[in-house]
Amino acid sequence: MPRPANDTRTRLLEATYECIARDGLGATSLEDAARSAGVSRATLYRYFPGGRDELLSAVITWETLRFFLRLADAVADAPDLEAVLVGGITFAHRAIEEHEVLQRVLGTEPELLTPQLTVDAPRILNLLQTFFVGRFGDHELRRGLSPQEAAEYVARMTLSFISSPGRWDLSDEEQVRTLVRSEILAGVTP
């Protein structure tokens, strides 16, 4: 019995990710990806008609979404927004620092990865904003600020600090708690 189509697509994404982990973004070819997934090049093109660029973009998006699923799991039991932010920022910092493939590609081929992350930035921001918007129910917001505006602010600030922490040590939970209280939540609460 043939596998469902989405299994083949997932297998292609997983196999391409393994190729990137082994060889890097620049050296990963369609032939490598198809061979690793155990499919023909024609099958690969059925799922990714845009070829190599579409496939690599899909793999980056897929891995980014997997990261956010792990992040959501990590903060699922947090009792309040502050705990979500502290736990989420700490988790994200550690996960990014420990992500061997990401660190290798950023170290050797940033020019190939950075543009894709820039393209994905609005989607990532939207995902975080949607995640945060429902978490403002127990918080008094600054006068005139809607939950959607507060969620956008918190999402933008969180992404900003994760990508460029400045003076903050994001591996130190107490520093992250101070950051959350003084820089992130202070921008949306009275």
C-alpha cells in the first residue's frame, strides 16, 4: 500500500534536512535530497515544483515550525505571561545556541540562510503574536492598548532580544526575569 502524500513530503523534508546537516546548504542538491528520501527526482518535483530553492525554503520553514512546537511545549505549563516569557526566552536562547545545524550553517553559510529567515520573519512574528494575544486576559494593559497591540509589541521585543540580547545574559534565568519585567512587560502594562 503506498504511503500518503504528506508522508512523502515529510520524508523529503527530513532527508533534505539530513543532507544540510551533513553537507551544508550550498552543497545540498536535489539529487542528494531525492536519493536520501528514497524517491525519484520527478517525485521531488511533484512536491516542490520550484526546485531547489523551494525545497530549501520549505526545509527551513519546517525546522522553524518544529522549533516553535518545542518552544510551546516548553512553556505549556507556565502559570502566567511572565513565566511564559522567562521560560520561552531561556528555552529559545539555549535551543538556538545548541542547534548544531543552525550554528554550523550560520558559521559557514550565513549568506544562504539569513535571507530565508528574513522572508520568514513576518510569519514568525505573526505566529508569536497569535500565541501571546490570548495571554493578556489577566493583565491590565496600558490605557488605549488592545490585546493585539500588546501581543505584537511583546512578540517583536521577544524576537529582538533573542536575536540580539545586548547586555542581557539569556542563559541566566534571573537576568531574563529582570529583562521581561523591565523591558518587555513594562512596555504594555501600567
